[in-house]
Amino acid sequence: MNPQSSGLILGAIGVIIFSFTMPMTKIAMAGDLLSPWFVWAGRAVLAAAAGIIYLVATRAPMPSRAAWLPLVGATLGIVFGWPLLNTLALQTVSSSHAAVVNGILPLATAVIGAWLNRESLSRRFWWCAVAGTLLVCGYAWQRAHGELHAADALMLLGIALGGLGYASGAIATRYLTGPQAISWALILGLPGTLVIALWSAPTLPVAAPASIGFSFVYLGLMSQWIGFFFWYKGLAIGGIARVSQVQLIQLFFTLAFAALLLKESIEPAMFGVALLTVVLIAVGRRSTKPA
């Protein structure tokens, strides 16, 4: 199997793991037992603890000097920026609406990644990337009945930072493995996330339902850590701009999981839009050139 195909498969596995993030975040904040600040910071601390155990168990070396700058970018984007801003936004919007707005994340990742990684991209690739993004966002806008939420601004800023984090983490895998890259990014953010987690932790013991506990653990170990094992590896070997377009189908996985877990409504038209999106991804990736 060639690197492009392998990268797409690994990226798709990461996307499926990430697709649960929005619904799990809503479940973790159900009943206001856990504040959004604790859900975000606590999951990052849990993931950082897992990362420390992993690095110690595998006797991973310290990152080289060249790796630190992309690791800082990854920390800003996928430890602080995207998860924090989306968690705050999910206080007032549904997970399906949030997934829809985040439909433009693949384009943000492609643009930032192509610039940072010096990838040579054809005009057809950009047409497909923009068309796929417009298709997803148009469907999302129609599904949201044209409403504009104040939380959208938070999510749009989160998308820009998320694109930076995805691209920077993929560049860090030039010097580190995917698990090492996300683990070090989490450790860099630990001084901040640990303080906020302690500040926002429930003051009294909380008898939370099992669903809240499971969702919190999933967010920490899967969404914030293990998902990046596959995602960063896929971006690194398949090309940031190419593999990032697989994120376009994340919206439809998230909508399906939101319907399954939260009973949020879905529409049959979703599957037709998903099919067109996959076609655009396939056409776009055949139009790319190696970096």
C-alpha cells in the first residue's frame, strides 16, 4: 500500500475517534455536574498523565531542538485552542450544530499545513477543498435553519487554532512518533491545564452517572490522546493537505453519533451530501503533488 493510501486510512481511523468528541462533551456536561472548564482541563490532565506513563514506559528520548517549535504550535492548537473554545460553545449549541460549523476545519488544516509544510498543491485540489467545505457548510447552515449563534465566533477561532495544532503536530512527527508528539504537547500544556482543572474541579464529591464518567474518560484518553496516534501518523505519511480533507466526513459521523447517543435529529439528505463529499476528497487527493 502506498503512503498516500496508508495515510488516508490512518487519518480516517483518527476521524472516527474524534467524531465522538462533540456528543461525549455534551454528555460530560449534562446536568451541570461538571463545569465546561473542568471537562476541558480535566481531560487534558488525564491525557497528559497517560502521555507521561507512555513516555517513561517506552524510554522515549527528549525531543530534538527542531521539534520544540511545532510542539508549541500543537499545544496551542489542540490542547488549548480547539478543545477549550468548542467546549465553551457547546454550553449553548447542540453537538450537531457544532459539528456543522467545524466543517471548515479541513480547509483550515490544509491551508496552514500546506504553508508550514511547503506542500505543492494543484489548483484542482484547492477547488475540491473549497467545494467540499462549501458543501458541508451549506448543508450545515440549512440544517441550522440559517440561525447565527454567539458561540459560532468561539468555534471559528477554535477552527483556526485547531488547523494550526493539527498541522504543527504533523510536522513534529518528522522528529518524533505520533504518540510521542501528542504526549509532549500535552505535557507542555500541563502547568496551565492542571491549575485550571484544580480551580474548576467540583468542590463537593459528585455522584455522577456512569455515562458522565465514561464520557470524561473517553475525552481524555481517546479524543485528546489515542486519536492523535492515528491522525498525526496519517498526516505525516500521506501529506497534511491531502489527508486533512478526510475530516470532511467527520461531520456525518458526528451527526450519526449525536443521533445515537443524544437522540438529536438527523436527515436522510445527510447521506447524499456525505457521498458527494467523499467524491470530492478522492478527486482532490489525486490532484496533489509531493511536497
